[in-house]
Amino acid sequence: MARMQPGRSCPRHYRYSPAVFARAADLKAQSLYIVGGLYGNPFALDAVLAMARREGATLVFNGDFNWFNVDPAEFESVNETVLRHVALRGNVETEIAGEDSGAGCGCAYPEWVGDAEVERSNEILARLRERASAYPEIRARLAALPMHLIAEIGGLRIGIVHGDAESLAGWQFSQEALRESPGRAQALLAGAGIDVFACTHTCLPVMQEFATPRGTALVVNNGAAGMPNFRDTRFGLATRIAAEPSGEALYGMRLGAVVVEAVPVRYDPGAWLARFDRLWPEGSPASLSYRKRIASGPAYELDQALRLSTPSGALTRAA
Ligand SMILES: [Fe+2]
């Protein structure tokens, strides 16, 4: 049965109750960048550090900052740098921090992701796990990271997760699930008393609006900070929440006293592709699964990502 295969399952220790969000905020911020799915891209890491520094914004890395960084120096520098900031562990960090539990990459891939791709993800994870084994101190720090955080900004409660409101590797906040069964996400938002869930993990971005008893709520998934997210583009994406809009945002929405936006993470795409090719040459599992996306983006359009029921709340978009 598919759910028992490595890379398909959702380990029990990945799960939490939506009731965990009924607590006081863990941090308060004036402005926030939420960076998920850096995937070991050091150029994207430099870019988000510079973006946050320019605005004096708080950076939160919500998991999967490791993935392609199997080079020892890069494994060390990506982790040392990220761990100076607020961070959550994603399934990748959880798997390389722990012993092999048979969960593979821990992605909990749904049916629409093919077996060959799942198998390649397990192979990438196995290589990264081998690399991580030389760094027990980094592994211990990754293991100690939380799975969820609540940030308060402009009076709004922002639930920051890697997957969804119930699991580190949940797919309820994927663009696919939000399209097919939005009622589930709506119930999770209402039950959790959260205004904005900011997530990543499922690799494609989406910003979707919901009506809850508390008022308008949003799920915002940044896709990947370290890889392109739209067809024929070569930049990553981060979620920005602040009082004033950014001139850089691709799309966004005003919600009470803040704006929630998708902002491009602009790194040198040629340099990143060259680095990726050196670490993961032609024929390697990462090359087969990700090279095309890194070179020219996935088959997904910017227009598919923004799903607002009150378009008047939308901020201007620039491609
Ligand atoms: Fe993930």
C-alpha cells in the first residue's frame, strides 16, 4: 500500500493538534520575512539576508533550508547561518537530525506525485543524511527546532508552519488541496484562531483568502525560496508581512493593519545552476527531478497563485 512506502508516509511524530495554536504569540515583529524551501541555495540565502537587513525585518526560516547542499562546506555554512535566526524544522531537517526511521525524505508525497520522483527524493535525503552524520552538533540543534510558531504583527496572529495546521509534512495547504477541498483549510483556520497561516513544503506558491468567524483569513504558501516557482522565471519566493507594502511584491493582500505579500528572492540564477550542476551532475536524482525547474521554472503561472474572494483587497501586481 502506497502510504507505507518511504517518502509517502507521515510519521506520527510529525503530527500535532490544531489546538496547539491556541496560545500566546512566540514572537512579536514589526515586519517579517518567512522563508521556506531554501533547499540549500546559498545565493538565495544571501539574498533573503540582504532583504531583511534593508528593512530591519525579522527572518523566520520555516523549514527545508537543507536539500541540495551535500557539499561539506555548504552544509555547514547554510546551517550555521540559518540557525542564527528564528527557524522551524522541515521534514528534511527532521530526517537528517534523527536516525533513519524508514520515512525516507519524510515528504508524505500525495498520490499526484509519481513513484519515480518519490524514490529520487529518498535518494537525495540519503546522501544528505550521510553528509549530516559528520556534524552531530548541527544535527542536535536541528532536532531541537520547533514545528510551529505564532508571530504577532499589527494585531494579527500569524501561524508559521512547514506543512499545514496538523502536520509538519501535511499537504492541506498545497495549491492543489486548497483548490480541491478548501473547506478543510477554512475549518483549520477557524479552529486554530489564526489570521494567517504561512507555510511552504508543497513546492508551489499560493495565497488564498477565507472567511472565518474571526473575519478574513489567509493561507500563504511561499513555494520555494531557493528555486523558481513560475513558468519561465528564475527567482525564488518569500512571504513578507509588514505595515507597508514592498515595491518588489508580485502579489499580495491587505489584511487589517498589515500587508501579506509574495516577494521575489532574486539571486544569480547562472551561479546557482552552475553550483547545482557541480553537486548534482546529469543523471543524479536531484538533476532528474529538479534541474529543469531550477533552469526555467515549473509549469505553474503567477495568476494561479493568487486566490482572493475580495479582489479589491489585492495589492497591485508586477511580474
Ligand atoms: Fe518539506
